[in-house]
Amino acid sequence: MGNEMVNQVGERQNLGVRAQRKEENRHRLIQTALEVLIKQGLAELTTANVSSRIGLAQPTFYAYFENIEHLLTTAITERGKAMRAAMRKVLSRVTPDAVVQGNLIEARALAYRESLNTLLADPLGTELVLRYRRDPTTLVGREVGAVWAETRAEFASALHKFARKLRAPAKVLKQTPFFAEIMMAETFAVAEALLDGRLTNLDEAARGLAVLNANWLSFLLEDTKFKVRVEQ
């Protein structure tokens, strides 16, 4: 009985090691595929090229993904989920209470700093969006475009709820999709400049974005023409 229990524990440990190794290989395949896509182009993105770069035999690739298209859609979908999760975390820190009671510019600068740090921490994902979101002619472009649209829609919905809590008029609420697009595009543009080295000071970049995009909230607050009250 003792030997049987030892064997069972050993088998569970081996299963755990194999599962961990499989997940690591899956992650490496995704990362390598993005590297090839960004640095060499779509034409070089093959199962053989990606597999060989991480030391896997080409047939082993199919233990993880059905084909290169499956790998690409998985990589882009996961990047999209991570981007929206980061966005929710940032938005949770900028509340109507903070806007009314605190320093609008500083609150937004902190949010933009966190957003930029997230994009800089994932240069491949950021470059993927910058390069392909306006390319409907390829699978990559269509998938990235769909991720952008989904993220923008969620962001616009969050802005709409935010504006409603500040009792914004209907004509301001209608503009939330526009401002969501502008804020996202500007944030990615600044992240691109930081990655390229055209901008070097992250804090200044975040504050610059905060000043630019505080205009929307300033317009919102001025347009109400009454004392802002935050709904409980």
C-alpha cells in the first residue's frame, strides 16, 4: 500500500511537470510566432519556422495548434483579453468621485502612465496592433481589427457610464464612442513613440495625454451648467 501511494504521488508530479512543460511550449510558440510576424513578415510565418526556433520538431506543433491560422487567432485573442483586463484595471482607478473631489490632471496622468506601462511591457502585442489594425486584407488584420473594435466598444461603454454618473446631457453621451477611439489611438501612438525612442520620458508623455484628453471631461463638466453631483 505504501509503494502504491508513492507511485500515485510520483505519477501526479510527473503529470504536473508535463502539463507545465506543455503550457510553456504553447506560450513559446505564441511568442515566437509574434516575433516572426513582426520582424520577418507574414510570409515567413510557417509551422516549420516557428517550431524550429524553439527546438520543437514540426509535427509536435500540431499537439498545440491545428495550423498556423489557429496559432495566430489564439495569440491575437489572448492579447485582446489581456488588453481589456488592463483597461478595466486602469478605469477602476479613475472614478467620478476622484474627478469631482481630486485633481483631474493628476488622476488621469496616473491612469495613462499605467496604460503606457502595460503597452511597453508587451512590445510585440503593441506593435501587432499598430501595424495590423487597419489591414482588412489579411487574417491578422481582420482579427486585430476585431480586437480593437471590441476593446473600443467596452471602453466607450465605460465612458458612457462615467458620463451618466456625472449627469452629462444627451449630446455629450452620444460622443463617447468618438472619444473612446481618440483616447485609444493617442495612447497607442504615444506608446509607439516611446518604443521607438522618439519620446523618452514616460511621466511627461502620460501627463501630456492627460492634458489633451482632459478636454473631454472639461467639456462634459462645463456643458452641464450646474453643480456636478455623483450618483450613489
